[in-house]
Amino acid sequence: MRQAVLVIDFQQDLVEGTAEEAGVHAKENMIQVINQVVQEAENEGHVMIFIRDLDVANGQGEGFAVHSSIQIPDQAVTFDKAATNSFHGTPLLDYLKQHRVEHIVILGCKTEHCIDTAVRSATVNGFDVTLVADGHTTNGSDVLSAEQMIAHHNQVLHGHYNVEHFAIVRPSTETVFEPIHHQYRK
């Protein structure tokens, strides 16, 4: 089975924060988890994709770049998006289909926006998804803390389905590139 890792919007200014907006929760742990999962993907020959949001740092400079602590393999591809949805207006769907990917492992930020949307959109577009429970983050909101938001999404996205394809949530300590979706199919 062809698999991919999708790292969404883990960009310098979004992670570290700016004068206008706080940085993300549990940054150091996130860096470790993303590097670990990307390394596993590279070792196993999976497709590796990084997404950058053009809204971050006005789509330019160091602030726009993937966070400097993330090890990006040479064979990884990077797509830039203008929308919350990583599939909208980008070559992502065509690229995944071209590489016959069936299962996507998703990490990055922000939980309630681009991560949530990517998980749901991927299932609609015919992919099984594993969301890494400790591999997505946010900076919270006026209503929910970052921890509450992450826990909420881990709960509601686990088992989220669009008939044939669905999402499960697993921690990075499990073997996320050994999908267990078949255990849940009826």
C-alpha cells in the first residue's frame, strides 16, 4: 500500500509566533514528533509532502519557510496553498493520485483550521487518514485552550468517516505507517 506523510503549515512564524499572534502549544514536542514521523516515512520510502500557507508572513521570507528545526528530506515536495484546505487550488490531490497513495499520515498546525479540514477533505477524496494525536497543535482561542482544542479534535476526528474512507487518531509512539483501518471497517 502506498502511503504519504503530510506536514501542514509548520512554518516559522506560525510556530514561533509574531507580534500579532502567539506561537503554538508544545512546540518542542511537535518538532520531535514531526522529525520522527518524517524520518520513518523517508526510511520506508513513503511520499513526503509539506504544505505552506501563503497567509503566513505574507508568503515570503524566513517566517514563511517550514520551521528551521524540521529536517526536510531531499525527495519531499512542498506545495503552497491560499485556502484553509490543503487540497484547494494546489496540486496535492493529483500528486497523491499520481503516486497511488491510499493512506495519509497527517501532522502540523493549526488543529482547528487546516488540520481538521485536511483530515475531512482527505476522506472525501478517497484516502484513509491517520492523524497523529501528538503531531498537531494550535495556539488556542478565546473559547478553548490549545490543550482542549487538541483533545477535542483527537476525539471527534477518530473514526470520522465518509462512507468508504475514514480517519483514525493514533499517537506517534504507535507504528502510524501500519494502518489499522481494516479493523474498523464493517
